[in-house]
Amino acid sequence: MSKINYMSTLFVGIDVSSKSNAVYAMDFDENKYIASSFNNNQPGAIKLVTEIAECMRTHKNLDTVLIVLESTSVYSIHISNFLSTSEILMPYNPYVFCVNPKATANYRKSYIGMEKTDPTDAYLIADFGRVGRTKKLSVWRGSQFIALKRLTRHRMHLSECITREKAYMVSNLYLKFSELQLLEGEDKPFSNVYGATSSAILTEFMSPQDIIDMSEEDLLLFLADKSKNRISDISKTTELLRKAARDSYRMDKCMYEPINISLASSFNCIHTYQKEIKLIEQAIKNCINGMNPNALIILQSIPGIGPVWASGILSEIGDISAFHSSDALAKYAGLYWPKGDSGDFASEDNRMSKAGNPYLRYYLGEAANSVRKHVPEYADFYDKKYTEVIKHQHKRALALTSRKLVRLIFGLLAKNQLYSGERLDIELNNKSN
């Protein structure tokens, strides 16, 4: 972003709501030019742009427009796009910033006793820009990035739907086939209880007793067919399955059909979500093509990070120059642990903040989980953190591995370099901080 001459800039603050936008415009000396409300629709946006342009034409000392508004769910998207692409405002070099409401809320604390109304909120947001709080932020990037963000966030939504459905199924799985749900390690017939073969067993057999009553030859053929001959030792799988069936509780006959219907419905939901995720991933790949190619290539140079994880990370980060360090990026993602010290006491059990961007945190976590399977250094780091505690081992280890990955991502993007070695994250982090 080119340097802005604040002395000749009109600062416009917009408090966005679903129906209207409260607007306050002033210059650097806090002279008021606009203090009004406009409908949050196309005619209202046209009226706002017209008033801003008229103000700029009238006051020859102003040559730049800096517009700040809060990121208010979907309600700020249309007005941000409209203002950033308005031909009427183009002669005045418009800069549009859509900021995190927490940033303006913290800035409000400097105004003791200020009333919280739409007009005062608009003034506060304009003043947020006037004092230079937007200098390290990225300008509004336009519809293409919003389109990518909608796709990556929808993919996360679908993934969470699958997780919720699996959690919901647990009780029905236990009622239908109690032992299958509880087995671990080598005692498990199937590595994935929600996979296609396990799904067939749980929905096509009315009860565990039916598995026991089926001949071994027929059961072998059934498993071979449902697994598409992908089971390496099908005889052992058959043996484990029969044992699990024998050891499972039996229900009253009247319960089996309702449980089966519920399980079949849940499996159908999961399979549908999985199918939709594949379609969304293809749409993400199509959308990312041509957008920020250098950053995309850099992230995909890290083993384990493909176009989907890279797209999810880039759509939330935007321009890496908005972050002065890897710590700032980690804090934005909520991957930091606030200290809990008081006097001579120093807490050793600090909870992760999670106050940052949940979408970025999700994609960093998914990327870290993939990277640890491809890069020995990250695998060793994950294993070390996994064994340090006895509770929430995977969650903790993955969060710390994600934090480590943030240092690598920040270093590579900040230096515009491809990943070329396992220790590069440390070297780049030392240079960038």
C-alpha cells in the first residue's frame, strides 16, 4: 500500500448493520463533513458515494478517501465491495479497510464515558483510521478473495457437520454393536468404524447375531465385496468381527429396526457431506488459480500442503505484510497461550486463547496434521509433545505443531522463498523477528 498523506485525507467511518449504515466523515483536524445514516442497499450506497464525492469536490484540500468499517458478518461485504470499486471515488484514491470489531472495541477504551450509539460508533471507527490504526492492515481485496473465502469456510462447515454427525452416532453404534465401538488397536476389525465396509456391516445386518449365524464363506465374500478387495488379511478381519459380535450385548428385537434406520440415515448424511466436500475442493482449486500465485506456490512447496490447505490459509491471511512477526500471525489465528502470572506465582497450565480467527486456526491445524506425516522434524516434534501429557494429547500436540508451522509459513511468505529444508523455519524466523 502506498504511503497516505493523512493531512489531505478524508476519514470515513461506517457502523454497519443489516438495514442501515451510520456514517461519519472528518479530516485530520477532526472537522466534521458527513454525519448521517444511509440504507444498507444499492440506492443507499450510491447516495453515500455521491455525498463523499461531493465533499471531495467542495474541499480542494482533500485528495484521498480512507474508509473504515467493521467486519459485521455478511452485512459489510456488499458495501465494502461497492466502495472499493466505485468509479465515482476512483479519482480520490479510495482505501477501504474492513477491520476486526475487537480492534475498534479496544480502541473505544481510550474514550472514557463515550456513549455507545450508531453515530458515536461511526465517529469512533473514523477516528480509528485517522490516528493510523490501519497502517498495518490490508486494504479490502475484492470479490475474488471473498469468493475463495466463502468456499474455504464452507468446506470447514461441511467438515464440522461430519464431525457432529459422527459424535451423534456414538450412542446408536454402541447400542447396535457395543464391542465394535470399544475395540482398539489390533483388536479392531476395521481401522475406520465409519468407513464403507463398517457401514455395510452396521446397516445390512439386523443384529450381531446375524453375523455369527452367517457361514464363514459367505461372510468372507460379503467383506471382500464391500471392501472392494482392499482388506489385506480378510480371514483375520472375519475372525475379529465374529469375536466382536459374540462379545457384544444383545438388544430386544423391537429396538434393532429403529436403531438400523437411524444409523443408515447418519451414514447417508456422512457420505453426502463427503461427496459435497470433494465438489467444494474442486471449486476451491478452480477459484485459487491465478490469485496470488507466488504465495500459493510457496505454501505448496511445503510437503503435505496442497491447494486446499494453502487456499484456506491464504484466504484468511491475505497479505503477509499485515503481520509484523510470526507471533502476530499466531495471535491472529488464536494460537497463543496468555500468561497467568500473579506476583511470584507463574502458571504452568495456560489455556490456548482461541480468541483469533477460527477459520485460519482450522486450516493451520489441518495443514500441520498433514505436514507432520511428510516432514520428519514435524513428526518428531508432534510425538514429543504428544507424550508430554496424559490428557488431550492429540489436541495439544497438534496445536503446538500448528504454532511451529506458523513460524515456517510466516518466514517463507515474508521472504518470498520456497521451502527447501527441514530447518528453514528456524532460520527464517530468526531473520524476520
